[in-house]
Amino acid sequence: MNNEAMTSFDFSSLGAILPELFLAVAGLVLLVAGVLRGDKSTNFIGGAVIWCLGIAAFILIGLEWDRVSILNGMFVMDPFAGFMKVLVIGGLIASVALSMQYLHQDYIARFEYPILVLFSGIGMMLMISAHDMLALYVGLELQSLALYVLASIRRDHIKSAESGMKYFVLGAISSGILLFGISLLYGYAGTTNFAILGDTLSHNMSLGVIIGLVFVLAGVAFKISAVPFHMWTPDVYEGAPASVTALFAIVPKVAAMALLIRLLFEPFAALQSEWFQIIWFIALASMVLGAFAGLAQNNIKRLMAYSSIGNMGYALIGVAASGAMGITAVIVYLAIYMAMTAGVFGVILCMRRDGNAVENIDDLAGLSKNAPKLAYILAILMFSMAGIPPLAGFFGKFLIFQSAVESGLYTLAILGIISSVVAAYYYLRIIKVMFFDEPADKFDAEISLSRKLVIGLSVIGVIFFIVNPSPLIDQSRIAASSLFSGLDDVATPDTAENNTQ
Amino acid sequence: MTEFFSSDLWTIYGLPFAFMMAHIGAIIGVVLLFVAYYTYFERKVMGAMQRRQGPNTVGPFGLLQPIADGIKLLSKETIVPTQSNGPVFVIAPMLLFTLALIAWAVIPVNAKWVLADINVGILYLFAVSSMGVYGVIMAGWASNSKYAFLGGLRSASQMVSYEVSMGLVIVCVLLCVGTLNLSEIITADRPTWVQILLFPMLIVFLISILAETNRAPFDLPEGESEITGGFMVEYSAMTFALFFLGEYANMILMSAMTVVLFLGGWLPPFGIEALAIVPGVIWFVLKTLLVMFFFIWTRATFPRYRYDQLMRLGWKIFLPFTLFYVVLVSGLLVYFDALP
Amino acid sequence: MLTGLAFYLFAAVVLVSAIAVITARNPVHSVLFLILTFFNAAGLFILLGAEFIAMILVIVYVGAVAVLFLFVVMMLDISFSDLRKGAMQYVPMGLIIGGILLAELIAVFSAWKFAPNAADNIAVPFVQSAEGITNTEAIGRVLYTDYVFAFQVSGLILLVAMIGAIVLTHRTRPGVRKQKVADQQARKKSDVLEIKKVTSGTGV
């Protein structure tokens, strides 16, 4: 055996992956701490996870965000990845902070809960930075596996177990579809690296590549729950414990959307005419289904599921519009959507009566009399979700539709506006129930500080976004344009210099 | 006919094939002979340890006893229970016996004395030994009897548990020798400190092979006193004989594996050059006999483990210990720059 | 010729036993056929010259994973014929989907072509293995260098799977008396035994 290959490994090149490395090590340490101290340490572990995520965010922000690809071209760091990761970490912090009190109330205060959230977070960050089909797949699996477990963490509850099972089986099928597509692409191109793949796919095509592309997109569409791969969403959202649903709604879709964007604009950049039709269709179908199917829902978690399907549809319009402007709109939209969802789920988590969680829309009746603060907060968030100016939700939609119009996607823009008007009905219905219906019994009053903090930040963000929207939009523009300036090196494979072996 | 023997077909395919068949036949014959006399050996040794005589009536010193036993088992009726799952019931003992024999293909009993000198010999051995569990678990299930089923389940979990630590022990040895080929494992250079370093692994391996072959003190799958014979309870005559032969062949195989991994195979003991005049195969057989004696010795001296104790030993003691040892061995090898 | 013969033998058994996996009435038989399939697939790997993968396939899938499969299936108390009752209504849909996939596959592979530079793109060119390094070494060389990222993340995935299995199945049952070896070892004669002088005729 010779050891040449081992000695030439350069540790300094690991800088770009430092946040993930830190989180992985922290996860292992916290796991050991949790095992030693048992379930009574859940609060401590939860707090520690939040701190670790915060530190990782600091490390991330402190990094150079210049485009660099390391580890044999498997991991890429650029402003797009950096910004999306900041969003993901923010979402993770919010969802852990929201759920700690809920865990105790619902008897699922296991110390593994925050640790699984942490590991799924690592998976999401690796997905965002994936620059190779292998890296994409392992990141995706790391994220999904942790989420499957979280969905069924309330294992003696039949609905939670069912939702975990459904999510797992369907997720496994979608992974299989994704892998099948990847293998077709690999069979054609002989590589899984995004840069070389993009280069190879740019000239003469074969039918296998198109089918491979379709399969890969189907697999990813499942993860962002775009129609027609959305069927799992309502059941999983409804069955999973509300704190887990909050996590599902806030974070993973952002990561999956980032992954989709990178896939479409790096390896599949040359296939734009092919994937455009697919994205166009799933955007349209998601918006329409999200709007119309949401009308019939009485369970607020199911309602949020359809809402998220619809919102992914709007975000996909921006993807279809492509170009730096479209992607900027997508990123802004996702950031605003995350903030709003965090707030909404903060309120949903407060819906408890006599120690039990209630989740029907009717249970909100007369909330304006029982708990006026909560009612006004939810009302503001719902107005924002419905896209009423001057709240943040309006700007997200506005940027998306603007980019659609500028790229000439009039059908999508018009149908998007129509469906958002339809969807506004169910958002506004919640407000009507809260303010004009006969009051139901009161909710339990105690709300933990961390949850108040998240809800407060979300509402402040939504209201005051109009005052100074430029930081978010500017950052998003930098992130989005990095994706397109990065296209230069798609033509010249960037692995040669990084391939230290 | 003479034309055929001079044709290309014969020289290219026929001759090697016939040679290989003869080779296989010779190996099987010798192994079966050893199996037969291992039972005799066991009874004699245990007799001596318990101040009895052991078999002494059939032939001089009872030497024909194994043959008499064989004839008895052959001439009895094979009973297949009506409620059993016929094909699986019959296949199970055959599988166990076949697996115990095919593993011998890669065991080098002397320099170049090996049927298949393959690159991944040790993995082949490990793979074959890990499949042995199917014979037991199939027998337990197909018998459609509670005792047999319990025995099958016990054996499955026991063998899977101990395979983990066995695998890690093998990894430790492989780290020191740097090859997966069994002949090269034997001839690889091992400094004294490496041999001392590996000694605890030898102990773990010896205990694990007891569990892997379902031998006392880990013979819970049979557990006569609680489950009346476990997975073998419904078997009779030749099917039982196959289990019996398979078990003993497996014990000899595991002894040979220990010899290959830890005791230097056909090389003379302690590296004494003068002893090299004795043919290597004799050394190999003597060393194997030593480990085979160990099997009998433990059986005669130790009481049976309780099931939770067995699992505790496997998962809570051996697994962490061997895992730690893999790290230790690789760390030391890197530190002293002794990687092969 | 012999390899050809072996190929057809292994391939035929793989196909037949794979079909038997889904058609066998008894679930235990299904698992046993699955094991046969794995085993013969390992044979095919050997014919390809990938002996390391073949052995690992047998050790991991046949020796460990399938044992646990069998274990679970044997202990399940499910009437599989009941499960199959409703299955017929999904057959047309399944046939349609299967038919579409089959048509796609035929279309793909009948017009298959490789990218002109596919051979250059392959990360570990085939020539390397011709230099007389064994399979195991060749895999080891790339696994811990070029693909260390995927390797480590796979490790994390397995860790998460393990945490998940424990979270979802481990429960502490009250009232179970466990053997505490440390307590047993620490027990002293004076803790449990008291020697009393009994004068005859008085009792204790």
C-alpha cells in the first residue's frame, strides 16, 4: 500500500465547510451529553442546539463567500449557498425555539428531538452546497431521515405514527426515482459532478438524458411538495406533532428549493428549454391546487399544508422566469414566507385547551375577545399571507409576478394572481372566525418566552419590511447573481485545480 | 473414447475440471474423517476430564464408534413432521452442512496447498460463516414447533451479535497484515509487539467462535434443559446427522480460521527454524487440534450462560472493546509507521 | 465458456428467484428467495471481477440484513392473504404505470448513446485497476480520498438512522428487574450475612 494519496490532503481547504463540520461535531457531543443525562436534559440540549446553530451562523457569515468548490468538487460555497444557509439556520433556530415548550406539553420531550433537528439541518446545508449528485443524494437522505423520525416521534399517537410511515414510504420512493434519474444521467455523461455534467450536457443530447432529467425533477419536486407530488403533505402536516409540522413548513422546503435552483441553473443549464415546461406546469398546478383545495379545509394544519403547496407554486414561477431577477424574487419570497410561517405556527402551537392541542379553525372562534393580542398577531400574519399591502407578503408576491411579467410568462402571472385571490379567501376566513364568530372556550394562557420572541420577531418583520426592504433584496440579488456569474466555470470544469489527489 | 482424451476440449477444460474435482473430493474426504473422529476425540477427552472411560467397546479403544454411529443414523427413518414446511425443513440441514464444507476451499493448510487462493479469502470465510445462521433459523421455523422456533430465534440473534465483534477482530488482524489473502496473512511479517498487541483479540475471537458455532457455554439454541434441543428437536436420522456433522465441521473450520489469523498457519511455532523440517501441514493440523481441544475443554468446564448475559457480553463488552481496539491498533500502527 | 455458463446460471437464478420473491404465497419463502437473489447477484459481481463487492454483499445483505428481515417476517402475525384481498383493485393502475415505465426504458435504451467525452469524465478511469492492484485496494484508495465527503456523510446518515430506531422503539418499562453486575460485585458478606451465636435451647 502506498500512502501518497493520504498525505496530500489539505485541511485548509475545509474552511468552506466549517459551519457544517462544527454542527456535526456539536451534534455528536450533545448526543453523548443527552445519553448520559437522559430525557430530563431536553431543555438544556434544546438551548445548546440553538446556541450551536447561532455559532454556526456566525462562522458562516464570517467566511469568505467567494465561489470555491472543495472535497473533489463535491461541495461548493458561493454567495447563493451562503445566503440560503443563513436562511436555513434562522429557520432552524426559530423552529427549535418555538417547539421546546410544546415538547413538554405533548409528552414528547425526548432529548433526541433537538439533536435530530440539528442533524436534519446539517443535511439541508449540505444539500444547498451540493455540487455533485452523490453529495446531493447523501445530503438529501440525511435531512429526510431525520425528518421521518421527527414526524413519528409521538409514537403512541396513531396519527403521528401514520404520518411518519407515510412520509417515510413516499420519501423512499421519491429517493428511488431521484436515484434512477441520476443513474441515467451518469450513464450518459460518465460523471456526477455538476460542473462537468453541465459541460457535458451542453452539447448533443440523448433521450436518456431527458428522461433522467424528468426523474430527478420528480424526486426533488416531491421534497418541495409541488403538485403532482404533493399528496403526502396534508396528511404528514396533520399527523405530525404541531412543533414538527412547524419545522416542516418553515425550513426543509427552502433547502430543497435552493437545491432545485442549483440543479436547474448549473448541471441542467443547457437543458432549459426542456425543464422550463416541467417547472411551468408544476408551478401552475401547485398554485391552483393549493388555492382551491385549501378552501375545503377545517383543520388549520392541513390548511397550512395546502398553503405551503400554493406558496411553492408561486416560488416556482420565479424559477421558471429564471435569470437573476427571477431567482432574486424566489429568494426574497422564501425568506418572507419563512418569517410568516414561523409566526403563524407560533400561534398554532399556542392553540391548547385544557392541556390538549386543538387544531380546528373553529377553535379559533372569538379569539379577539379571549386573547386579543394573539388574534391581532394572527390577523396581521394572515393579511400578509393573503398578500395585502403594505405587509411583507405582498412584496414577495409582487416581486415574483413582476419577474414573471418581465420574462413574458403572462399566463403564469395571471393565474398566479387569480389563485392568490382565491387563496386569500381562506386566510381571511380565519380572521372572520376570530373576530366575528361566537367565542369558544379560552386557550391555555402560558406561552414561553422563546415562543413569544419568535412570534414577535416574525410580526415585526412582516409589518416593518416596507420601511427598509433593501437589505434583504440586495443580499438576495447578490446571491442570485452569483449563481449566474458562476456559470462561467460550468464551461471550464473547476475540479481540476481542486482535485488534490 | 481415446480421441476424446487427446482432444483440446479434454486438455483445456476436462483435465483441469477432473483435477479440481479430485482436489475437492480429497478435501471433503479429509474433513469428514476429521469430523468423525472429532466426535470420538470429544467423548474421550470429556471422559478423561470427568473420570470416565468414554467410548471403549466398538473396535479397539472404541475407535470404530463414530462409524457405528454413522451407520445407525443412516439406517434410521427420516421423519418429516406433517405440520412442517417440507422443502425448507429438508433444505435447512443440507445448507448448514454444505456451508461448513465450501469454506474449506480457501483454507491454506500448507504453502500453496489451497484449492482457491483468492484475493478476498478472509471475506469469503466470513461471508460463508455468516450464512450458517440460515440453516439454523430455517430449521427452527420450518419445524413448526415452539421449541425449535425459540432455538432458531436465539441462534439468529446470537450469531448476528457475535459476528459484529468477530468482524472487528478480523479488521484488527487485517490492519496488521495488510492483505485479505489467507496465505499472505500467514506469511506476513509480524513483529513481536504486534503479536502481543493482538493477543487480547485472540481471546475475544476464541470466545466469539464459541458463540458463532453455538457451542457450550453459549449453546442456548440447543439448550437441552430448557428447550429440549432447540432447532434440532424435530429432526431425526440423516437430517439430524447433517446438523451434527455441520456443527462439528464448523468447529473445525473456526479452529482453522483461528490458526490462520492468529497462530501462524503452517509455519513452525514461535518461528523456530529447526522445526521447519516437520512438514507444514503437520503443524497446521497440530495447531488446529489445539483449538479444537479448546472447544471441548470449555464445554467440559463451563456452565451455560443465561441469554441476557450472552447478549450483554456481545453488545456491551465485546463490541465496545473491539471497536476501541481497532482504533488503538490502527493508531499504534500509524504512530510507529508499521503499516504494511 | 465456463464464465458464460456461470453467467447464465447466476442470471437465470437471479431472475427466477426475484420473480418468486413477489409471487411466493408464504412471506418467509419470499424472504428466502430474496436471499437467494442476493447470493446469485454476488455471483454475478464475481464474474465482473468485483470480488470485494461480492463478498461485502453476502456479508452485509445476506449475513446481516436479510437475517433481520427473516426474523421480523417470521414473528409477524399477519395474514398475507387478507392483505392481498384489496390489492386487486390497484392492479390496473400498477399495470399502466409499469407499462409506461417499461415503454420509457425501451425507448431510452434502444436509442442509447454516451456523451462523446463520457470516457474522459469517469472519475476513476478503468485503467487504474489493470495495474495489478486488488479490488479492495482500488476501492480503499478512492473511498478515503476523493469520496471522503460522501463517505463521512453516509456515516452521519447511519447515525441518524440509529438514533431514529432507538427513539422510536426504546421505551423504559417500569418494574423490570435487571441484573446489576456492579451491585453484585460490590456486595460484601457483611451486607447480607449476620452470624449469631445461638445458645442451645433458646432459639433465635
